[in-house]
Amino acid sequence: MAPKKKIVPVSAEDSARLSAIVEMHLELLAFGPMSPFGKEFVRAVGYELPMRDGSMRLVCMEIDGDIAGFIAFADDARHFYASALKGHFVKTSWLTLRSLLSKPSRVLALLRAMRFARERSSGEDIPAGTAEITAIAVRPD
């Protein structure tokens, strides 16, 4: 019997799928700028907040009911990072502080993430109307 495959849009309220995607993110994208800050940070800053304000969308591929991969994308790459940082400054700052207090060695990751955000937030080198994949992961199997 052939495996049952489907592409599923994921919302910020889809807790079960979002939890599975965050776990996959931490497992497969550990090298990225958000992963060192932990599960709560990745879930809120990386997915829930941008999906709630409409600046990012998320879809996953399910095979026989298990998530095999996902893709997160922003419709407006030129303004995505700057608006995400400004629009969610208090929440992002709070989660960053909590992350640093729980593991002070994350300060190097913070410096790296700040450099990444600064480089990406100007948007001057991105043509207007350009979309961007913000995260993509697929299980090797």
C-alpha cells in the first residue's frame, strides 16, 4: 500500500503540528541563529509571532500522519526581519533574557544572531515583492 502523503498549512493555533515542527527545527536546523536559544524561543519568535501577525506562513508534508518536513516563508523578504524585530521587540527581548539567564553561555549565540538580524534587516539589497524561505527541513529518511 502506498504511503498517504499530504501538504498541510499550519497555523499558530495548531499546537501538535507546531510542537513537532519546533522539535524538527531544533534537531535539523541546530546550526541556525535561533536554535541555540531553545524550544520556547524558537516556537514563539521563529513561528508563532510571525504567523499571528501574518508576516510568515508555514506548511508541512505529512506521510502516513507523521511530519516528514516543513517550509516556512515570508511574502515580503525586504521587510520581514525588521518588522519582526520591531513588532515583537518586548516578547523577543523577554524570551532572549530568559534564555540567557538559564544558560549564560548563549551570549555568543546572541552576538551571532544580532549580527544576522542586522545584516538582514536593512532589506536594501532585496527587490520589492520578493518572498523568502525562512526555514526548511526534511527528514533524511
